[in-house]
Amino acid sequence: MYSNSLIELDRAHLVHPVASYRGHEKLGVRVLASASGATVTDASGKQLIDGFAGLWCVNAGYGHESIVEVATRQMRDLPYATAYFGLGSEPAIRLASELAERAPGNLDHVYFTLGGSDAVDSTIRFIRYYWIARGEPQRDQFISIEQGYHGSSTVGAGLTALPLFHAGFGIPFDWQHKIPSHYAYRNPVGDDPQAIIDASLAALRRKVEEIGPERVAAFYAEPIQGSGGVLVPPKGWMKAMRNLCHELGILFVADEVITGFGRTGPLFACEEDEIVPDLMTVAKGLTSGYVPMGAVFMGDHIYQTIADSAGAAAVGHGYTYSAHPVSAAVGLEVLKLYENGLLDNGRKAGARLMAGLEGLKDHPLVGDVRGRGMLAAVELVTDKEKKTPLPAAADPARRIFDRAWENGLVIRAFANGVLGYAPPLCCTDADIDAIVERTRKVLDETLADPDVRAAVRA
């Protein structure tokens, strides 16, 4: 009765993100009730391994009492403090300092947001301010990558290069441009790493020339393209693209909203990629999803240019909840947990996850397995040689998600038949093994579907 009443209230009132409103009304909500470690429990008592850490964000895992305690203490002492008017709070100041100390290179300045989308929006404003301050206001064109994701706000969704986020919204804007993805499994140049890197470099050069070298403000890239299907670039790709941006005189923005905080192994994926971006966005793992928070890291050259240009005047960009003390207190505690064992466990669990998923390559439906650390994907096909995707009639996004759920597993099921994995860093060997075993069961059941079986035989 409790669950049924919630389902009806949800249908009547709660608008869900990235959902078919009519479809959701028909199917109803699945209510999550509790969680611990890497396991979530729904309102009926069903337990599932969360192989996607909520929405790529509960990196530390569920149920850390120390996080609850610091949040409770901060809410008692100082539940809110504005960062306007020269005011601040100790947790926010300390978190900014701790993050700057660990960030690559000269990313010494931190602006806090509520999440990843407004972090991306903030970079656009800072970048425009920067170029105007430099006396180059004509630099108002931005480049991102096909199949990339940079948030769901009006401006960020234009940088995002997934059709679903554009349809019906009148975006992207004419100042937002794209180059092809490095997508190794389906790249026209083949899967040779250097050929893919060379093709991306050539595409960016062409795009800059097409727009006009004096017009381009910045280039955005994710170390791994998350929502595009967990697309992993060849080793050296990020470094090559960053170096080209420096050569071309345009800013390089690394979007680490998904990859940050141990998701790929180190605290920041940029460390592994051996780059220092001009700006970097983070969110999700920053607080392990326990409370909302994101951040923009600014290189010192960006900050000093903006600060010098503004002089005594205020820089007119801010949010009510920027540098929220409760979120900052949680961020500090989560950072401790990462460095006191979770990052190490995540590296170990990530190696086991990748090995387990690689072991699925013998399955008739598995075309590709890719990933880095605790961020992975399995791409399903009906013909391995031709790389034929699952038929659209198979409705993989819904059917595979539902089937995984019935088997006690939460994963991301993309519409193109890609299965996404981003488990919490706290996963045990048993958790990882269960993720792989349950995935194999889902694949077997999917292969038994008449429409899929017919496509495989064809």
C-alpha cells in the first residue's frame, strides 16, 4: 500500500529527468528505500548491486556514517553561509585549498557550483570574460566532440552532442561546433591508436580554420566520453589534443564530472593523461552524491586575467548555494575516505571488473569491451564481423535495464545496445564477480529473445 501510494503520487507530480513522461506514467516508478556499500534496496525489499553508483556519482559507496556525522554536525553549527559579500565558511575554504593542492599544475582556484551542468555553464562565462579581458571579444565560438556530454542546462546541452538533448529545445546554438568522436570501435580510420589521434588532430585543425582561428574561444573534452557510451580514447589522445589547443591559442577545458575522484584510478583522470587543462569541471564524486556540489578549477592565468580586468569591480557571476558549507563539509570527508583506502580499492576492483567483462567477449552478443578503472562498457552487436547493432525493435535501453533489474543488478543501458558500468569504489571481489555473472545472465536472456535471435541468425 505504501509503495502503491508513492507510485500514484509520483505519476501525478514528480517530473523525472531524461524520461518519456507518458512512458513513465504508464510504467510507474521503482522506489529505492535504502542502501549500503554497493547494494541498494527497493521499497519491496529487493536487493540489487548498484553497478552504476547512482548516476556515476556514489563513488565512495552508500552508508558511510562518517559522512552522515560531518553533515549533521555542520547542519547544527552552520547550515548555510553565503559566499557573497566577502563572507565564507571554514569547510568551503578548506575544501577549495585541499582540492587546489591535489589538482594538476596551476589549477589553483576553485569556484563551487551545485553540480556538473552549472559548472560547465560557469566555464563558458569565465572563458568569455577572459577573452574580453584579453582584448579579443571576437573569440566567442566553442568546440566540443560528437557523442560528448557536458550537461543538460540550455548552454551546456548545446555543447553536449547527443541528439536527445537537442530535440525540441532549439539547440545547439550557432556558436557551438563539433568534431567527430575518437570512438575506436566504430572509427572510420580503424582502431589504430595513432591513426585515431591523427584524425582527431586534423579534425580540430579543420574546424578551427573553418570557424576562423581568431574566433575560437575553447575546446571541451571528457577524458572518457561517459554518456556517449563510455568511449575511451587511445592513450595519448588527451595530451595530443591539449597540446594542439595550446599551439592554436585556444583554451582547453577538461570535463571530469564523471571521471574525477577515482573513477578511472587516480583522483583526476588528467593525472593519468599527463595534462594540465586551462579549466577543469568536476561534480558527482566530489561529494560521492551524498549532497549536491560541483566545481570549476581555474588555471592561475585564467584567474589573474579576470581579476586584473575587473579590478575593484565585482565579477558578476554567482549562485546562492555556491560554496555551501554542508556540501563542503561532506566533500572534505569524502576526500579523506578516498585517500584512506578507497582509491586503492577502486584500482584493484577496477582491474577485476575489466578482467571479468573481458571474459564476456566469447558471448555471441558482445562486440566490444572497453573501459578504464571503475568505468566500463560492453557494446552488444548481432554480427561481430560487421559490428551490427541490436535491432531498434529490441528496445535495449528499456529491455536490458529491466532484465538486469530482475537479476539484481543496476547498470546503464544505452539505446544503442551499450551497457555502462560505474560501480562504487568500495566494491568487494564478490560484488565485482556478481556484476559480471549477472551481466552474463542478462546477455543469455537477451540472446533468447526472438527478435534478437533472429537478427543474430540473419
